Amino acid sequence: MGASADLGADVRRRDRARRRDPDTGRGTDVSPAADPPREPGRRRLRPSDLGRMLLSWATGSLALVVASWLLPGLQASSVLDLVAVAAVVSVFGLLVRPVLASVASAIGWLAVAVVAVVGQAIVMQLVLVFVPSVEAESFWTLVAATWIASLVSTILTWLVSAGTDESFTTALLRYGRRGVTVADPEVDGIVFVQLDGLPYPVARWALQSGTMPTLRRWLDDGSHELREWTVQTPCTTPASQQGILMGTIEGVPAFRWYDRELGRVLVANRPADAAVIEARASTGRGLLADRGVSVSNLFSGDAERSMMTMSQVGLTRGSRDTRRTVARFVLRPDGFTRSFFRTLAEVARERFEARQQRRRKVVPRVVRPWTFALLRAVTNGVLRDLNTAVVAQEMLRGTPSVYVDFVDYDEVAHHAGCNRLESLGVLEALDEVLRQLETVARAAPRRYHLVVLSDHGQSQGPPFAEDGRSLAELCAALTSADVAALDASVESWGPVEALLDDLAGNRTPGAGSAARATAERTATLAGVSAGDDLVVLGSGNLGLVYAREPERLLLEDIEERWPALVPGLVADPGVGFVSVLSRDHGPVVIGRDGFRRLEDGTGEGDDPLAPFGTHAAAGMLRCTSMPSAPDLYVNSTLDTSTLEVKAFEGLVGSHGGLGGWQDSAVLVVPTALETPDDHVHGADALHRVLVGFLEQAGQRQAPWEEGLSPRGRRAEPATSPAAPPGSRTPGAGPRRPAAGRRPTPG
């Protein structure tokens, strides 16, 4: 196995050497996803283009014929009149839709919603002026006709294209900015596509089973290379995205946590909180700082422009950028109506698959309510198409770098399981997105490389609460304290909230009400009352226990105040270990039958980290030593036979702590770009790899200056992860030692 791996590395190095220009050092060949761009304005009409135009006209004509049969209020002298209407609508729509999109985006999100419903009818109403032989009883007849025609056209196109999204890809090119020139065509573009939550083992299964044929073709052709990278604890989107986009993984102990400095809970997918988190981490030189664009992320990566990005919602709310993009999307015949019908189909699919799990008595499983069916439909329907359209538009305008997050797989895997059939089915659709972006790249004004990655993996298993009580209830029983329990899932609605917030126009009456309703739901789940002594949060199979104190408690303080808490937690059959900062021993992990000092690896009894792999100790040392870490980290057990964990949220697929595949993530890199052979360990290390890609592409003119603190100042020399006795880090440091106390780990 080792010899084979070494041989593979040698082959990769030789391939990369062949693909690099000896004079410039840059890649001389490109992947199918990064063909040399055609010269703008020189593209000629090809027979295939003419064929697609005729096919679009034919399906549109037939769809109108079906609509006229179904609607008595739509009258035509002959079928040829409807064929003429379809032709005029295609041409006239190209002129009218941009005007409607500009007007709607200027007014606000309500206007965008209106044009989504009646935009096509407005175009047809104008067309009927030129084709008087076709009459409509009323405007609402035209609204019904356009929706029926869109449904029929979608079905016909799907059948003709053998179930692929070829028509959608064609539309991306048709409505994008074709013929654009860029001032620096010698600079390569890079599109970073994040497949949220995809574990490396699941990705390999998908490639072997034929679920992801586009990605498999890239690997087989040698244009890309599949790698695994290790996610550091906590295995969450905010920690990983901050590392990937901003260059540091410090200061993020989970998806949500109690911030001692602010005295409240921070939730990464609340816009105001995401802005706070990014401000603490930003140096101004994030991954997208050089004219990049962030799409549907938690953080911006210091991008010049951001759309549907949580940390930037406060800045982009009321701006026209996102509304204009969405308006253009919903006005396309294959835009909103296509996505709407796909969304309805996704709801039906989710209800059927949930029923199948119950009927077959699949375990572990969780309740999949109607609200999740709607959420899945939106993320796997409208949001996927919108994200794809936005990225395609940016590529066709020559944007140097784009980072987009597709949450489709992560969302389904949370509720269905990370290796269940419905989750693998989502990967098939995401592979089609990669094929679409590959096609768009060939028409872009600069050469593009596609980098595919996941921010973390997922692990499967039953919820911790199935054993009888939640982690918060267990802590309350062991301490007799007032406990604020924050273990309801809040991650899922984040992308929807970002879209609604970004669409909201400040001057529109009632604007933002839908976004505020979603935000209020998240805020309610993040609320802590003044009388609570403890705050207990769930982040996948990683629990966080905070005392409502301005400074962090040490193990000795916890034992004095709540002597039964730590022994009671580690005695629970669903708890694998707790991690805590000790006065004399520094960071330690404590299990049922032993403990381990994380700084030197010594301890007594059974090592609590033994089931979790050789890298577990380094990960827990880092996150336990963070000033923002909780007083107690609680990690669930790991079933070593099934690799199942127990989530402290109501999810069957989870990530956050240690155990299973949650720290095994995917990285698919173009072989035309030099990639270090060393294994990537941590999102901050991955950031450096991706910045290296930008430098090779010509986007970064000089290496990122080293030795800067998260706020851009020169950093002080590093200190030991464990604060020395007596230190008092503002808002998080340990208390002064009490004389005569001796730590008693375990």
C-alpha cells in the first residue's frame, strides 16, 4: 500500500511537471473545466447552437398549444399563430426582461417576487400587441398560460435531453454576459465549489458507483486529483470556512457558543453574529481579497463583492446587486418556474423517502417533518439553481475568483444519514452542477480552474436524547442549577435567511419581514435568560457547557461548585469524554476509566482518546486551549464497529466533535496547479494551499505576509496553549489559583 502511494505521488509530480511551462512556471494544459477561453466577440454560430434554438422554439410552441387546450380564455386562430407567439416571445423577451429586472431590483424584494410570478405574462401581454390573432380573456389568463407552458416546456425539455439539465446550461450561457473582455486575460480564474459536509469516504463511494460521472471523468482524464484533508476540531462550517476563507481557525469553538466578552450566545448563521466573527478574524487579505466574489457563504473571505453571505448581509441589505441577479433569474423562462416545479417535486420526494425510512424501520433515523421537506426543497431547488446562475454570471464577466457553498448534501444528510440513498442522490445533482460550470468555463473570457472541496465530513448515529434525556437535562440533574438548553438545530435555515435578508430593500414597505421572521426563530433558539447558571449547547456530537461567568472556570473550580458534574457526565453511556482546562495539568481529557494530559500525553488508566485516532489529541489540545472554549467540552461515544456517534442535536447525521467521518473532508484539485504533496491538516493549512493556487494563477502578486495577528497587526511570539497560573485573559482567562488545591483529573 505504501509503495503504491509513493508511486502515485511520483506519477502526479511527473504529470504536473509536463503540464507546466518551463519559462513561466504556469500550467500549459487545462482541465475540461478550464479550457482556453475563446476570444470575446469572435464566437460563431455553430450548428449545435442553431439546433438548440430550434428545439427551444419547438418546445415553447408545443407548450403554448397545450396551455391553449387547457385554458378556454386563451384563443388562437390556428396553431401557427401560437408558434409565431412562441418565436416573438423568445426574441422580445430578450429585450424586455432586462428592463423588468432593473425596475424590480430598484423597487425592492416585493417587486422581485411579483415579476417572479407574472413577469412572463407581462412579456406575453406585450407580444400579443404584435400578434392580434391570439387573444387572452384577461391578464390572469396569461399568467396561468405562462405557468402551464413553463411546466410543459420543462417536462418536454427534460425528456428530449434524456433527463439532463442541458437546457439550463444553455440558458446560463444565453443569459450570461457573453463577449465580455477583461483587462488581464493572462490571469487565470479560479472557482472554489464547496460541497458542504461531504465526507471523503462517501465521495469515493459516489465516484465508484457512478453517482458523480463528471467528477470521475476529471479524475480519469488526469485533469484533477482527489485528496483527503483532515478537519481540526470543531468540525463545523464556521470554523472551517473561517479557516479556508480568512486564514485562521482560532476563536470559533463550535457552530454556536457563549461569548464571555459579549455576555451572550453567538450563532454563526445569524448575520449580526457572523459579522462579529468575521471582524475578529479578518486581516483584509482573505482568500477572495483580490477582486473575488463570495456566494452563499457564512463569511466573505474579504471579497470585493458578496451575495447571500451571512457576514455581509448588514452591508448588502437594501443594495440592488442581489435583487438584480435574482430578478434576472426569476424572469427567465427556465428560471423561477423551473425551480418552483422542481421544488414541488423535491417536497414530494422527501415525504416519500421519509415514509420509506419509517416503513422499512431504518435505524438510526429521526423525525423528518413537513418543515424539513420545505427546507430541503428550497435548498435543493431554488437555491441550487440560483447559486449556479450567479456563479455562471460571474465567470462570464471574468471575475477572477469565486467561492460558492452548496449546502444540498449537508442538509439531507443531517436528517437522512450521511451514506443513505437519498443523500447520495443529492450528489448526483451536484455533479450536474459541476458539469454546467465546466461548460460555462469554456465560454468565459479567461481560463478557469475548478477546485472542489468540502468544509468537513459527517458522522452518522442516533441522537443522544434517545437514551432518555438531553445533555442539558443531564447537566441540570447533576448540578441542580438553572440550565439554558440550546440544542435545537439552527444551521439549516441559514442559507434561506441570507437570501431573504439580501433581497430585503430598506425602503420597501414590509421589506425584510420574512427574513426577520427567520432571524427571530434563530434568536429565540439562541436566547439565554438572566437567571440561568449554565449554558449547554449542542454542536453535532460535541457539547459545550458554559458557566455564566465573565472568566473561564478551571476543573478545580467546577469540582468545587458542582462536584458531581464531571464524574456524572463521563459515567453516562452516551458520553465518550470531557475536555477541560486544569490549573496544574493544563488541558486534560477525562473519560470513565482514565484521563490524559493533552500537552505531554501522560495520564492514568485508559486513554479516553484511544478510539478517536492519532490526531485526536492535537485537535483537542488546540480547541481546549482557545480562550473562547467552553468550561467543559463534552464529546459523545464512538461505536468502533459502525463508526456511529450520538448527536446532541436531533440529527442522524452530525458533525462538530470527534468520531466517524466528520473530520475527513474532500479536496479535488486541478493538476495544472502545483499542490503540496503533504497531507493537509486543518482549514488554515488548506487556506495556504488555496492562496498558493491564486499566486500560480497570477491573482496574488506577492505571498501573504506572515506573522500577522487576526486583526492585521504584527503578532507577538507564540505562547503555550495553556495559560500560566494566575493569568487573566479578558473575558476568558482562568481564575487565579486557590492555595492548597490539587487537581484531581478523572
